[in-house]
Amino acid sequence: MIISMENFAKKYCIITYGCQMNLHESEKLAGILQTLGYFNTDDETDADIVVFNTCCIRENAEKKAEGNIGALKKLKRDKKDMIIAVGGCMTQQKGYAEKLMKKFPFIDIVFGTHNLENFAELILERTESKKHIVKVDDKEGKIVEGTPKARSSFPNGWVNITYGCDNFCTYCIVPYVRGRERSRDPEEIIKECENLISLGYKEITLLGQNVNSYGRDLGNIDFATLLRRVSALKGDFRLCFMTNHPKDLTEDLVKAIAESDKTARTVHLPVQAGSDRILKLMNRHYTREEYLEKIALLRKYMPDVSITTDIMVGFPTETEEDFNDTMSLVKEVRFGGAFTFVYSPRSGTPAAKMAGQVPEDVSKERIIKLIDLQNGINREQSRAYIGKTISVLCEGYDDRKKKYLGRDTYGRMAYFAGKGLIGKFVNVNIKKAGGISLMGELLSVEEEKDF
Ligand code: 5AD
Ligand code: SF4
């Protein structure tokens, strides 16, 4: 009989909301928990500690997390020793931790975005004292290096390059909950990338709220230089980065992306809106024309580049004419993909206090039209793939579809049958196109390139 340690050891379950940044932070939380001897489980009823890594960028993310926390009340009553911890952006909002403890008094630990690195101490403190713990520092400290990471995204490795944001777009809560922009030491970034490559990771994604302003606080390096340095590392890998801000995307950076044989031919460039009046109210620091100039610059150096974006509808005072400006911009640019959002007022941001909040039904109508338009563009772009053979990095297996999946350099997802392909670059001949994804036949596994 084989007895697994996992049957006796303590287990953790992490529930993550929001963006890549949060998913990567959950890898750090998992690393800390594994260092303390916990094993992973996806079943919260089986866990000794459940961690909610929350997001507050829109109200629905917050509501979902609160609903899921509330649902654990009964479980906690039956399993008194189970620890429930809540961290991430939601807890960092002014006065929120207290509100949360009042609403859900069974929570054991509340920790803010600036306290992730102290998580181990907070668990030990809770275990020893049995007191409820609230640790939410309102100011960011120095960047802490060396936090263990239990990565769960192979063959993609996420690497933080900046933390926080200084842009203060008027709708956005991020600068308030993530603090001022801090750039990570380039040598630490290079070390982490080298380590990932040596472990066989095939895609590196440099992460920050605005990677384009990397190094502004360091003074002796910028993002283009960092990108060139990472791209020059020996190894067969694809290099990605997100997210960008149009105001900071320079010609030198575009050249650095274009020159590199490792950077993916996809750039995520959030536009948010197509109307100059709304862009100004959003404090985005560019006009529609200036945004289109950045698109032209990217296409000048990389004619085939796929540009993806974030777009919002229903920002305060948005008229039908403003919305039509967004629609016409989408038609003009023909994005390779778009994340579309209905504006959600966030307490403490300037936009939440603006007159002229747009009624929900109007926003809903607009977002349906916008999604429809972008879906049509996605479909046309996908159809153009039929018959072509593309190079795909196989990143996972879809249990439902019983197919492997991966993306090409333009970020387009393809499904295909095969065996033992995760972490390999493969050639896939495209037979069918769905809305945003493709269906193909595996032709060959690529030889490892010698860079
Ligand atoms: N309401 C709706 N969408 C928002 N975003 C940021 N803040 C809000 C908000 N208050 C969107 C932006 C951003 C993306 C990550 O989330 O489009 O680029
Ligand atoms: Fe928010 Fe604007 Fe910063 Fe992006 S750039 S995180 S939208 S404030």
C-alpha cells in the first residue's frame, strides 16, 4: 500500500479573482504556503486554509468574492480550525478591512496588497494567538525579493517588472490600492528570467500595470533596454509583456519589439474610448489621433502585428456620439482581440463623483453592440487562418474538448490532438475557425532552436 504524505499534511486552497498580476501573486502565496508545509487542493471543503486573493477593479469582481466568502460561513462553523484569509486589492481600499470583518466575523486574517510578503508570519501569529488579524499597511514598502513562488502556469512564467501605478486614470482604483509605481532591479528580473529558461519555461511574460514606464524611478534604464536584455538571453522562448500605455509607447520601444526574434507579434494597447472628450475626462493623456499614430508606428515596423485592447463603455457623460467614436475606432484599427467592460464606479476615484453617470440599460445596449462588432472582426481574422500552418506553443490540455491548446505569436488560440505536447512549439495546420479560436491538425513538433 502506498501512503501519500498529502493525505496527512495540511492543505491550502487559493481562490483568485482578477488579472494576471493577481494570478501571479497567488503563485507567491502558494509558494509561501508550501514553504510552511501545506499541500495544494482545489476543494475548499478539504482545505485547512482557504485564501481569497481578491480584485476590486469592477464592482462585479468584488460582489463575486464577497459571495464566495459568505458561502464558507457554514464550513467554518463545522471546521473551527480552518483558517480563512482574505487578501488582494479589495482589502486595500480605505476602511474596507473593518467593513469586511464586520460582515464576515469568521474571517481569520485580512491582509493588504503591501503585506503579501508577511503572509507566513500572519498565519503563524493567527495559529499561536487565535486572535483575528488585520494587517493592511496603507503605504507601499520597498520591493521584497526572494518570495518563494509555486508556479502553476508552465510553460508560461510570469515575471513582475513594476508594481503599482502613477497614472491615475479617473475611473481606476489601481493607483489607490497598489500604491506608487516601483520598478524592480533589472538584475533581479534577468536572474528570474534565466532561471525560468533553465527550468524549461517557453514563454516569459513581463508584468506591470504599465510596463512602458519601467525604469522611470530607477533613472538608468528604460523598458526598451530591459526588453532588449531579456530578448538577448540564450534559450528558445517567446517573450511577452503587459500591459502598455499608449502615451508611453515610444518609437525606440517599437523598434526593440520588432528587432527581437523572441518577442511575440502581439501588443496589448488599451485604448479605453474613441472619443477625445471622454479620453480627456478619463485622464488618459492621448487623443484618438495620437492613439492611431501609435497603431501606425507599430504597423510600420511590424506590418503583421496583432494589436489587442481594453475598451470601456458608459463612462460618465458618454453620449451616443462618443460611443459611435469608439465603434468607428474599433472598425478602423481592427483589433486582434478586445476586453470590453461596462464602466463601474469605484469609490474614491474622481469619475465616481462625476455628474452624468450613464444609465445601466444604455451601457448594456452599447456593450452588446461593441462585442458584436469585435466578434465579427475576430471571426474574419480567424477564418483567414484556414489552410495555413502556424507555430503554436502548446500550453495545456482541455479536458472537455479532449484536445491540446496553445497560442501562436499573434496570441491566437488553437486546439489540436496529440500526445505529450505541453511546453513544446508545434506546427499546426488550421482546418476550422471558431469565433476567436482555431481547430487544427498537428503536423510536427519543432526542434529546439539554438539561440
Ligand atoms: N470600470 C470598468 N472597467 C475598468 N477598468 C479599469 N477600471 C475600470 C472601471 N472602474 C478596465 C480598463 C483597464 C482594465 C484592466 O480594466 O479597461 O484597462
Ligand atoms: Fe488603472 Fe490607468 Fe494605471 Fe491602468 S494605467 S492601472 S487603467 S490608473
